[in-house]
Amino acid sequence: MMKFKPTENGFYGEFGGAFIPEMLYPNVKELQEKYLDIIYSDEFQKAFKDLLKDYVGRPTPLFYSSNLSALLGAQIYLKREDLNHTGAHKINNAIGQVLLAKKLNKKRIIAETGAGQHGVATATACALLNIECVIFMGEIDIQRQKPNVERMQMLGAKVVAATSGSKTLKDATNEAIREWINNPVDTHYVIGSVVGPHPFPDMVTRFQSIISEEIRVQLSEKTGNPDPDYVIACIGGGSNAIGAFYHFIDNGKTKLIAVEAGGEGVTSGKTAATIALGKKGIIHGSKTYLIQTNDGQIFEPHSISAGLDYPGIGPVHAYLHDKGSVEVVSVTDKEALDAAFQLTKLDGIMPALESAHALAHLTKMNLNKKDVVVVNLSGRGDKDMQTFQKHHSHEE
């Protein structure tokens, strides 16, 4: 069972909870009461693990990058979540939640997506498990992630554009919640990150913790020691980060570093660095840190990566940051782009722009030759080709 979990009401310290409209109360209550019994039943665990192995392709490799290691003067390992079916860590959670929804006799799945990876993963799980699927996506993200939109449609999902606000991830989430309020009985909302009302942050954490579970086994095989000196992951809502961190939290040996999207700079007004700028508040059903204006309105975030373009952070991460278990740093758009081009040239691995934020932080660390560093490569970069091409001339 899990060694690190929220209270019965879904709080990590003062963060979390379930601040929801009355119409959603029965649905969320049903999830809260049943999710643990269902996901830890033998039948569910067998189905979930079999699909992770034979369909998703787990365990994903832990790749020792001799090129990066030589360049940076440390032992650098990449956890290759980009090699999962659909190209990111998102599929771990999507399959888990769609299996859960079927057990709850739901007839329809809705989800939000930013970069499109969670949307593709959810549409994929719905195609496999034969259930109707509707994906909400910001109008701007639809334009900048066109290949993923086409994949979702080919998988049989209906893609609905969110045209309010900044027309990005926050607004897609608002639309999905609105849709859930209107269809509370037959619909399950597959939240893609460790955000939202309890039990979503905990449930997504449990499904994604497979990442750090595998890292420990793989690192032990490669080095004789399951615990690295550092684990680094990018963070928006924070599902790949909590997955990579989970089994190392407070182990006394591993320093955990979450890398936020600094955008054009933390003080530029065009950023998504929640911990750097955020104040406590409530977003999408839970209490956490979020970037707000002086009168409490939610700030429109900016990141070159659609998956980090979120004004809040998962409540579990707000808690881990406040108690000093995780260091939160930020990286700019330009630094992330540089890191993406560097890894592609050095290792022939094209990372997602989200993952490139984690890679970019490596150059800012004071590493020595003995340091063992694991970077969670949360997704692959083919979805970002348009952005890469637009900026390619900058590094010629």
C-alpha cells in the first residue's frame, strides 16, 4: 500500500480537499467511497498490470546517457516515459481511470487536455475499453498541437474547443467540469494530473507511482543502489513529477527537484511558475498555490509547452514544497528549447517541451562525477515539431 497519502478528506496538510458544486457531490462522494476498494481488488490489479505490461509497454527503460554524463560531469539516467504507448506517462493514469469508470458502470468519459497527450491517452484507453469519449481542449492548444487533435479524432473521441479565457488548459478544465455538472450520473471525468477535488490527486498519484517504483528496481540493477542522489521532473499540475518522486519522498538520500515553466521569465508577466509567484487559493476543487492577481482573479499563465501552461499546482506538491521535501525551480522557454535541441543532437532522443524543462535544469546544478541523477523524460517531442521548427533558426 501507499506510504504517503492524504487524510480521509483528501488533505495534504492544509492543501487539497474537495471544494465542489453541490451538483457534483454525489459523484465525487461515490468515487471517494469506492476508489480504493476497486483499484486494490485482485481483479482490477491484474487487469491494470497486464495492460501496463502488454499494451503500454512497461517497464519503460532507464537509459544511462553517457553523452550527457560526459558533458555534465555526473551519472545521468533518463527514465524513458516517452517510450510508453501514446508517447507519454499520461497513459498510466488514463488506463487506470477508465478501468475504474467501467467498474462504476459509467457510460461516458470526459477529459481535459493541454498538450494533447492526456487527451490522446484517454481516447486510446476509451477505444481499447469501448466507451464513449469527449475531450475538452483550449482553442489555442488545438492550434499548437494539431497532430494530437487528429489522433484523438481518429481514435473516435469528440474534441470540443474551449473558447473562453486564455483558451488553454485552465479553460479546458473549466469546460470539462461544467460538462460533468450537467451529466453527473453516467459520466466519469478522467482528470489528467494530480489536481482537482479529492480523490483525484491521490488516485492519479497511485497510478503514476509505478514510475518511481520501476526507477528503484532498475537503478538497483544498474548501480547496486536503488536511491539516486537527485530525481528531476518538470511540473505543471504535477502527475509525472509525483510519479517520479513518490518512492523517494523523505528517504533521507534523494533530493527531489520539480522544474516549473518560467515562460519568458518569472517576473515577465508571461510565466507559469506557480510556486515562485503563487498564493494560496482554490482552483478546480482543491486548495493549493495558484498564480492570482491582487484581487484574487486567476492569472493567465504562459509557457511554450502546452502541458505546463497551468496557473496552479497539485495540492500534494504544494504540501511537499512547504515542508521542504521537494525543491521547486523554474526554467525559461528558451532554456527548455535549448535543452530539447541538445538532447536530440546528443542522444537522438527528441523530448517533449515539457520534459525539456527538467533537462534544462541539469546545466544549473553543481554536480560532481559521483552524483547519480535521474531525469524523468515524461514525453516525446514529435507533438512539438511545429514549435521546434519555428525556433530552430535560433540555435543555428
